[in-house]
Amino acid sequence: MATLLIVHHTPSPNCQALFEAVVAGATTEDIEGVRVVRRAALSATASDVLAADGYLLGTPANLGYMSGALKHFFDQVYYPCLDTTKGRPFGYWVHGGNDVTGAVRGIETITTGLGWRRAADAVTVTGEPGRTDTEACWELGATVAAGLMV
Ligand SMILES: Cc1cc2nc3c(=O)[nH]c(=O)nc-3n(C[C@H](O)[C@H](O)[C@H](O)COP(=O)(O)O)c2cc1C
């Protein structure tokens, strides 16, 4: 069975709404043979990353970058995972107040360094998520999970 690891920093109800939509998409009944593991970014480890076959990452935009929690996650796992996770699929979502550019750039740069392969368009949301936003997050979760079905 394939494993999809969701690493997220979810500090508010708006972020929680997006996270729940991603999980709902990734665990929809049409997806078979994919185990979904969720980890708060501050508790995710290199072992979690090595044991997974694909990744979903979620963060708020903070001070023009990804959250410190997701940055800490990457700091911890980058070198331990560099050798063996190249080519693995991932997707991500970012929630912000008004400008998520720096967070997006940071995630793209680090995942390019890791050699991960983006398997779905990034979802970016500012302000209170609407139905279109949660649907996009659902699609994100479902797309990356479906790609892991064997
Ligand atoms: C210290 C701090 C810095 C922030 N920096 C940014 C930022 O650079 N860009 C942005 O779009 N939003 C920024 N925000 C807003 C957060 O992204 C937002 O609060 C978070 O996504 C949660 O959304 P919510 O407050 O609507 O629930 C910042 C929030 C805080 C507390």
C-alpha cells in the first residue's frame, strides 16, 4: 500500500477549513490502496518522509515566507531525505492574508532542491476560503492521492 504524507501548519479556522478539504479529497472512497498520514509540521520527521511515497504540504504565509513550522520541517528533513526521495510527487496549498508570493517561491525552491515532482497545481487562498477554494483543496488532495494508486 502506498503512503501519502500530509505535513501542515494549521494555526487558524481558515487554515483548518483548507486542511480538512485536502484530507477529504485524499481520503475519498474512490481512492484505494493509499494510506494517508497526517503530521503537524513541527512533529513531522525525516522517518515520516522516507516512509511515504508522496507528500502534501500546507502552510500559512507568514512574514513573506512559509510558516516557521514548515520551514523547520524542511530544515530537519532536507539532507536526510535528499538521496532517496528524488522524483516523488507532491502538492501544496498556502493560505494568506493578502500576499502568498514569498511562501510559494520558498516551497518551489526547496522542493526543486529536493528533486520532488509537483503532481498538481498549487492552491493559494487569501482571506476567508470560499467554496471554490475548498473545492480546489479537495481536488489537490484527490489528485495527489490518486497518483499514488497502483
Ligand atoms: C506574524 C504574521 C505574519 C503574516 N504574514 C503574512 C504575509 O506575509 N502574507 C500574507 O498573505 N499573510 C500573512 N499573514 C496572515 C496569515 O497568513 C494568516 O493569518 C493565516 O493564513 C491564517 O489565516 P486567518 O488569519 O485568515 O485565519 C501573517 C500573519 C501573521 C500572524
